[in-house]
Amino acid sequence: METLVAFLPYIQIVISILLIISILLQQTGSDLGGAFGGGDSGSVKYTRRGFEKTLFRASIVLGILFVLSALLSLTL
């Protein structure tokens, strides 16, 4: 148990860095014109495929792992 307590902050750092990277690599789908009322990208149906779908699922899993590790660090 003491080794888990010792390594938990490092595990959280690694998970958070991976989570940040997976979120930043995702395509936003909004362009600059959409910020000013231009661009009509909201009406187009868009499905994730391939690597983008993998990044999306990885970010969900990493987010869950980060929350679980934070709750674990609170209880220990």
C-alpha cells in the first residue's frame, strides 16, 4: 500500500499529460468563420473514423482513469 501511495502522484501526472495530448490532437470541427456567425459547419453530420475515433475513446478512458486516481488519492 505504501508503494501505491508513493507512485500515485507520478501516475496522475502521466495520465494527465496523456489526457491533455489526446484532447489537443482531436479535430475541433469549427473554423474561424463560425466564431463570427459565418460558417455553417453545425448542420453537417460528422462521424469519427479511424485514428480520430481511437483518440476520442482514449480521451474518455484517460479521463475516467484520472478521476479514479484522484478519488483513490483522496481516500488514501
